[in-house]
Amino acid sequence: MKVKEFMERVGTTKTGRAVAYLKDAMEDMNIYSETHVATEKIDITSGQRFYTLPKTLVKIIDLRVKSHNNGNDAYRSIPRLTFEPKIKDSDGQ
């Protein structure tokens, strides 16, 4: 839909105001739906604790691990911690 069509539907003749409304609507839609989502798979290596994440990463939405708290080799999300962990790391990190 073009700006002119939008202006005809809402009944306005002020282009600046119509564009401002469209920008506000786009920002609101972006809050509720993720855009530019990419999936990255990283294999876990025995004995390795830290992994390098992509430089383009902005936000991690979900982490899933195969066979985590289940016995049927299904992928399951790892719950996010809301507080500091009670058990401290052995190496102090």
C-alpha cells in the first residue's frame, strides 16, 4: 500500500502526519514481532565451556539442547535464569 492509498483510507490530506502514523505503526509492529531472525547451530564440544558467538548477534531468543531432561532425543529449550545462580562456578566466572 502506498502512502496516498493510506491517506485516502483514513481520510486525511496531511502527508507529514500520515507518514508519522505509518512510522509509529511500523515501530509498534516491530515490538511484537521479531524481524531479521536467523538460526545458528553450534556443536557442543566435550570439555569446552565458552563458545564464540557471531558478531552480528544482537539478542538470543532461545537456546535448545538435544536430550535435555528427556530421554527421547528431542530438542528442548533451556530455561532462562531470572536471578543469580546459587551455585558458584569452580573457576570463579
